Amino acid sequence: MTSPEEKRRTIRDVAKAAGVSISTASNALNGIGRTNAETREKVKRVADELGFRPNALARGLLTKRSHAIGMLTNDTYGRLTLPMAAGVSEILVDHGVSLFLCATNNDPRLAKLHLDALLDRQVDGIIFTATRIDLGPPPELLKLGIPVIYAFAQGPADSVSFHPDDAQGARIAVQHLRALGRSRILHITGEQDYLAARIRADAYRELAGPSGQVMFGDWSEEWGHSAIDAVYSQSGPKPDAIFCGSDEIARGVIDALRDRGVSIPDDVAVLGFDNWEVISKQTRPPLTTIDMELKELGHRAGLAILGLSRREKLEPGIVRLPCSLVARGSA
Amino acid sequence: MTSPEEKRRTIRDVAKAAGVSISTASNALNGIGRTNAETREKVKRVADELGFRPNALARGLLTKRSHAIGMLTNDTYGRLTLPMAAGVSEILVDHGVSLFLCATNNDPRLAKLHLDALLDRQVDGIIFTATRIDLGPPPELLKLGIPVIYAFAQGPADSVSFHPDDAQGARIAVQHLRALGRSRILHITGEQDYLAARIRADAYRELAGPSGQVMFGDWSEEWGHSAIDAVYSQSGPKPDAIFCGSDEIARGVIDALRDRGVSIPDDVAVLGFDNWEVISKQTRPPLTTIDMELKELGHRAGLAILGLSRREKLEPGIVRLPCSLVARGSA
DNA sequence: TCTTTTTGATAAAACCTTTTATCTCCTATA
DNA sequence: TATAGGAGATAAAAGGTTTTATCAAAAAGA
């Protein structure tokens, strides 16, 4: 059904059809310069009839703005990346800017390859995202001379980064549990090596006081299980609420508690982190959890790179965007 | 640390520095035309020293090939899309082709917007992907006059599509269970409305014979649960193996069986579909499941669109790529 | 009526490559 | 020696747009 290679219309065709010069056509279509309202309308109408669409390559070549930006990400199966990419794309498309997706798969060779390609394509800016906020970009990215925004990743000192507000997220989690009347709150989280884990743990400790206990492990469901086993195999008072560092951990915790006949949330309230729906909606009871608002983070990163590409100045530093609490049945 | 707006080197700079004409420089760098080996080397060396990188916009404008392709997808949180996109990107980057990611979020307005942008950018082709194989593209895509490949989506009759081989996937699943000595195999799957579900169910029935029973429901963990409840609440012989239509369903099935004290895989073997690791690795026991090889599917789609963009002819029709069985503990 | 502004339109340059058609040497052949 | 052919290099055109400088005509001012 595809039409057989019909030549694309150029502005030259429009000009001829409208009986004006190329420059008049250009001026009319872009609404700049001095043009008679009547001719302007006519040119626009003709362009519409012909189905004229300006060649972005030619335009970019001249204006030195490609209206494209690149997104460099180190992960592939991106439960973190994709929501952000969607947010970025949503903002950009409304500004006529397109998004190059570059998955480096943590391979420096691939990163270099993609970076070179982006430069060749004269992208107006690059968004670097990672799977953890303390992961930096490939070193080549730093000396590029084009704008870079860091989203869910670590940028150099003079750069602009967007992170979820992990501390605030932890605080609303603990406050929620407090409001439910819980006082013996335990924090089971992932690897201490992760900055996000440490930030959340610190915020938790500040609210929970000296009785606050943090168990670092890894980010797996398995760890949630064994952490509960450990807690219940030793004597002493048991927690009446557990704040988990991820939904996966929370799922392990819930399963282990159920195995022991502990009622959720009556005996122990359980709270997750991530709002990864495939997990949080499927636990029994469904998981109350913290949402990092990754799409909104993408929106902000998109707006920021648009600003930078227009040579606007942005305050350097880390912008921390608030997390929200999604109440389901577990707390 | 970003260097202050140093002008980009053009081929003109290279030519001047090497003491040759622009056309000689171009010929030398691209290794075409008649050029003395000596000058060729010199030009290349100089270009390297200057850090010259050809402007893809100018090149594309002239050659009418942008070396960019667009990927249009209807989903955002893409557990299906991202692996495919990664596969596509992996192939393309090695051919110097970049990938525009366009998430339409099932919104026709957005689809149109993205499509227009892709056309403006003179992409060499488009890959359309969806979340189910029986979902078609936005109608505008059909009358575009540029190459289109359909991956995990439904294309028109004269198009080239890549699908997982659902029938073969179902067959190796049943064969695996058979090889374990199981004879009373039950199939619990998702919505009958999905073509993939029907294809798998048909293939299953063919192998399982008249005793083969299919339970359609939805794709949720919850459904796995209630399906098991239904099976065990009625009298009669119980299955000794269950082939599930998704890992999520399988997880529900496994949990429900465990609740009833049924041993897996000794009493009942359970087999999933998707190999979505966040689920399949975390069930107890870990889930034996069918992998649709989405990355490979992306590879093939990438190669195909590269071929089409070079005006090679491709046999129209649906190419079904084999699934593989990933053995873990549950079957 | 003559000069100055303003309005509207245009030709041409520019962006950076690739490619075609020429041009100049040089070597080999008659 | 004269000529044909080939190697190596180049000037110039082309691609589609934006933008600057220029120009003509109409309107305003003196």
C-alpha cells in the first residue's frame, strides 16, 4: 500500500506553487520577517495542500540546532530507565525535539560509539541516566562542550542532576508507620554500598531514634526472607512495622511473615520502596510503598536539557524531587 | 570542565591543514575515488589530530540517508519493548545507525506527532513494536513510503513482521513436561482475546490430546491463584504438571500450590512463560520457563530494517523466531 | 513636487558534505 | 616525437533550508 517513492516536497515547490520567492515562503511559514498577512496565509495554505514538511537535516545544518537530544543509559532492561525515558520523551515531543536512545549496557566501547554518533548528529544535549544515583558517566562525556543533564546518576560538581529525594521518601514512610501507631519500626534494605540505601537509612535513623535498627543486605526478595528468619530466630521484642528498601525485599518479607502466621498489617505493617507495580500490586495484601515519581523526574530532566540547549543558565547542583506514598493494604 | 564552545572542525579545516582540496580530503577519508596512498594516509592522520568528525546532518542532506531509524512503541513501561530496543540498538550502532525512541503511550495524537517528527528527520526506516502481536500500527504509518518492520506487532499483509514462535514455545514446554514423565498436564493462561494465548493453547492441545484442558483468564498472579483454587475445589484427578501462560500466572500458581502443601516439582511440575527474571528467579522453587528471546528478535528486526533501508528486497510475511527453555527448579 | 520612511518581497550567501565533471601531469605506446 | 591513456588532484554543483543585504514600490512627510 506504500506509495511508490513520491518525491518529497521542498520549500522550493511551495514557493513556486504560491508564486513567491523561496525566502518569502520561508518567512511566511516561520512567521518572521515582514510579510503581508494575505501572502502569509496563502503560502501556509499551499504548503498544507502540498503536504510540505521542512527537512530537519537542512534546517539543523544551518541553524546549528538539531532539535534532537541523546539519552545515554547504562542499563538495558530498565525498570528505572524506561519510565524516565517516557517522561523525557513526553516533554520533548511537545517541543518538536526527538530523543536518541543509547543503551551502553555498561560497556565503555559501546558508550564511546554512541557518544561519537550523538556528536556526529549534532545533538543539542545529552541526558545521562544510570541504575543508581552514585554511578558516574563515561569520562568522555565530561569534556564534550555540549550540555549534559544527569538524571538518577552522579554528575560532576558543576553539573545539574536530578535525583529522587530518598531522605524525604524514607521520612514519609516512617511518618506513615508512626501515624498508624507503630513504634518498633525495623528497616530492611539493600546493599550499604549504594548511596541511596545509606541516605534512606540515615533519614530513617533520625526519625526512629536510637531504637532504630537497620539491616543491610542485597536488593533481592531472598534477602527479605532471610532477614525475617534472622529477626524471628532471636529472642527479644519483635517489630510491629517494617520499612523495606525495595518492593522486592518487601515481597520477601511479606512471604516470610505469612509463613510464620504473622498477620499483615495487623501484627506487622510492611512498607516498600519503588512502587514497581508488577510486585507491589501482587503481594498479599497489596503493598503500601513509596513511589519515586520517575516519570516526573524525566519531565524535569527534559525541561532542564531544553533550557540548557537554549543557552539558559541553570543553577548547578542536585535537585531532589519528592517521593509520594501509595497506600495499599500492607500498611 | 566543559571546554568553552570550541568550534567544531569541518572537512575544510582538515583539507587546509593537510594542504589538499576539500574533495581530495573527502575522497581520502571515505576511501573512494582515486587517491594516492600517501596523501590518503596524511589526510587521515591530520583529521585524527584535529579530532574531525563529519557532520551527519550535512552528509544526510546530500546522500538522502540519515542513518537514523525510528522505533515506535505503544507502551511505556516496557518489559517487552526495552529488551527489543536494546537488541535493535545493538545491531544498529555497529552499522553507524542511531535509534529514535518514540513512546506513543497508545495515544493517537502522540503517535502522529512522533511520526511527523521522524519523517522530518528523514529516518531511513521505522520499526513498529507493540505489547501484543495482534496490535496494529497507527493507520498513518501504512501510507508513508518509507520502510517499516513490525516486531511483536501486527503488520499488513505485504509487510515483514517478526514474532516469537508461540506455538513452538508451547511445544517445547509440553515436551519438557512429558520428558519428566508427566501425563496430566493443565494449561492456565491469560485472556483468550490475545492471539498469542490462542496460538499457544492450540499448540498445547495438539500435543496434550483430548485430555488437555485450557483455562483462560487474565495475565495476573491473582488469576494463577484462583485457577488453582478452582481446580482443587472440584473432585477428580489432579494434574501432575501445569504449563502457565506467563511467569506472573505461574507465580500465583506456585504460591497457591504451596499454600495447599503441594510439593513442587515433585507432586506438580510448574512451567512459566516469559522468563521475566524479577519473577522467575524469585519464586520458590525458581521457575522453569520459556524465554521469547526478545533481544534476538530486536537483532533480527534491526538487520531487517537495515536491509530495507538499503533497498534490499525482503520476503514479506511473519518470521517466527524460536523460543528457548530455561530450566530452573520448578519443572 | 520632491524626499524620506515603511512595507513587502527577493537574490544570494551560508551551513558542511559528497560527487561529477575537469584539468594537469606523467608514462606508455605507436 | 606525437599521441593516447591513466593517475591524481580539484573546482564546482548539489542538497533544502534560514538569514542577511538589497531592491522596488507605496505611503508619509516637507
